[in-house]
Amino acid sequence: MVKVITYGTYDLLHRGHIRLLKRAKALGDYLIVGVTADDFDKGRGKINIKQSLMERVEAVKATGIADEVIVEEYEGQKIDDIRRYGVDIFTVGSDWKGHFDYLNEYCQVVYLPRTRGISSSDLRSEVRKVKLGLVEDSVIVRKFLKECTYVNGIDVVGICTPELENLHPDFKELPLKTSCYEELVQNCDALYIASQPSEHYEQIKYALNQGKHVICESPIAMSAEECDELFKIAEERECVLMDAVKTAYATAYTRLMVILKSGIIGKIVSVDATCTSMQGFNPAQKNNKRKWNSISAWGPAAMLPIFQLLGTNYIDKRIVSLLADDQGSFDLFTKIDFLYKGAVASMKVARGAKSEGELVVTGMKGYAYVPAPWWKTDYFEIRYENSADNKRYFYQLNGEGIRYEIVDFLKAIECEYTLGSVSHEESKEICRVISDFYARRNFFSLDGKERYLTDK
Ligand code: CTP
């Protein structure tokens, strides 16, 4: 019996796939089809797959052409499969010509001509494209724009920024460049907002009221009440409102969260997160006003693992900051301690001080260690007293998580519900903590001049 094997994603199964499967089957007597798992495809940069792994497996099974359907989960699996199943022929479409010649060592490799004029990518982009507008010209917005090019179904149509004359060359090709926010909103279906945190509330409210979807750099508002109001409007207007915290979408981070929740390190007693970068307040520079302070720039990412592992119902907190100037709005360094029933947490953020940017989660059986910079890591360890029990985990990270954030935003728009990796509760608590910082609630100043203590 001649055994044939072929692999593919088989998203939105089309006639090109069917023709390939039929010809593959005709090469022998028994056909095995490997369907690529989502994560493996993410690793190769194919991240906007429309159907789930189960749907794609079912669709291939339903053709009745395959004798056996398997899932492809890891790099190098093809060699294992060929040996395990005693495969005689490996085949794929001619778009892969030459790519799998290394398998000739194990079996015969056949490239079949690809069917012209159809592909899953084409079918995916037939779905109406979301017209996206960018708000503000900054490093993160430039990264966001670049990541949009890796995702089907999104078309960046314009940018709005107060200083149009200094617009970065990356944005020069965009059809609409304006300093009028209303004009941008009018010309798009969705917005990515990365303006000053104090501008978010008004901008989001306006966009939602015009029926536009919004993804906004966290914090989305300056108080818990404003945040609640925005989510309410989004619900009424049937629009998506999402926090953009790229870490929340990084595969290693999301895996770490579920692994820890499964109890692998026992009951969690402490979460300690540090994020720092030296792009702080410089009294000699004029544009300090538009610079995000430490609590806004890093606070949301640092609070994320705390709230996602311990919840948002802490009993008490203490905010300690080193402020840059007398107005007190720019914190060079902030440390916040949270007290929970049975656990504690701390976050340290700074744009004017430096520390090790690691995440440590302490459990009663062991601990999780995510090395710096943990907010964009592809790696973490679960460690125990006996180091022989330690486990290491690696996950490919593309585009610092921004790419997956965009995919999630599009899915939320298409499916008309938010899948969201940051819950409303978490989003709201982030806003509350930042408003407490500005209101000097539960607040201590490090220079010893100020000392405020009021209840939450
Ligand atoms: N295939 C083909 N003819 C097409 C499309 C795909 O013969 N028009 C073959 C591929 O060469 C591969 C298999 O079908 O052997 C599965 O391809 P897959 O990558 O899942 O489909 P594509 O349509 O190529 O997907 P994408 O556009 O995302 O690359």
C-alpha cells in the first residue's frame, strides 16, 4: 500500500484545496492530511485564519478524500509523521517548490501544480475591509501601522495628529492626514487611539457616538466612572471598545496566565511586576507635555498580571511616587503595593529610573519567572525547590503582540462581540488606580515633601 501525506491550513476550504487533495490521493492508496494548528501557523506569520482548528479539520474530513486527518503542531513534525506512519510520498502545492526537498531523505517528495486564481488569503480579504484611522503620531502608532500590513481585512485610511507639519515619513502614504479629529472619524469605520490619556475619554465618546469601533491605548479614561460610561455607550451603539495593551495578546503571556490558573505553582501568594524604560521627563525638552508619564505608559501592562491572577477586589493599596516637578503630573518612578485577602502584589514602573524588568509570581509550590523584558517575552520558566522539576516554555512572539491585538479587534468587529484579553473590570480598575494617582489617594511622595493619606 502506497501511503501519501500532505499538509495545509485549509482555511475557508476552496476548490484549490479539493483539487490538491484529490491529486494527492491519486498518487497512492492511502492519504493522510495534516491540518496546521493555529499556534503553529501563528509562528509562521499566518495569523488571520478565519476558522478554528476544529472547523478546518471537520471541513477536510467532510470532503471524504482523506483516509486520516492529523494535526500539525510543531516544527519538524513532518519527519516524525513520515517515520511514524511509514509514508512513501510527501506532497504539497507548487507554491512550496524546493521548500521540502530535505524530506527526500525519508520519502519521495512531489510538488503538485497549484490551482490558479484562488487562495484562502484572497477569500479572507473579500470580507469587507475595516477602514482604520490612527490618532497621534508616535512610536507605538508607527509600530501599529506596520503590524496592520500583516493582517488581512484592515485598511489604514488616515491619521490625525496636532502637529501635521512634523508628520513622520511612515505616514506620508496615507490618503488622509489631518489635525481635525472629527474629519478622521467621519472617514473611517474604526479608530486606533494613542493620544494623551487625558484626551481618550472625549475622543472615544465622540467616536462611539458616531458608531465607530475603538481600540485605545490603556488607560482608556482617567477615572473608573468615565470608563464605565464608555463601555455603556459602546454596548448601546453596538460598537467594539477595546484596551490596547499589547502584552495581553502575546502568546507566552496568555499561556502563562492559564498555566498559573491551572495551579501548577499552587496557591498564588504574590505577583511582582516591574517595567522601566529610560525615556523619561527631561526638563530641557519642550515636548514633555505630550510624553506619557510612568504610571500611564507602564502602569496598565504592570497591573495586567496582578488583576488577571488575583482579581480586581484588593482590600487596600499604597502608591509611592518620585515626582519630576512641582506640578506633580510626571512620575519618574512609581511603586504600588496591593493587599488582597491571602495575597499581595506589587508593581514598579519608571521612565526616570531603571530596574530589572521581570515578572515573578510566587506560589505555595513553586514560582513563575519571566525574564526582562517580560512584557514582550517569548519565554518563561516554572521553577521549584528541586530544580530538576523546573519547566521552560517558549512561544513565538510576532510584532510584540500588536499583530494579535489587531486580529482580536477585527474578530470582535466581525463577530459583533468583544473577545477581549482585557476584561471591562480590569480596564476599569486600571483607570481607577491611575485616577487615584492623580487625586493623591493612598499616595506617598518619595521626596518627603508630600504625604497624603485618604481612603480609596
Ligand atoms: N493549494 C493549491 N491551490 C490553491 C491553493 C492551495 O494547490 N489555489 C494547495 C497548497 O499548495 C497546499 C494546500 O493546498 O498544498 C493547502 O494550502 P493552504 O496554505 O492551506 O491554502 P492557501 O489557499 O494557499 O492559503 P493562504 O492563501 O493562506 O496561503
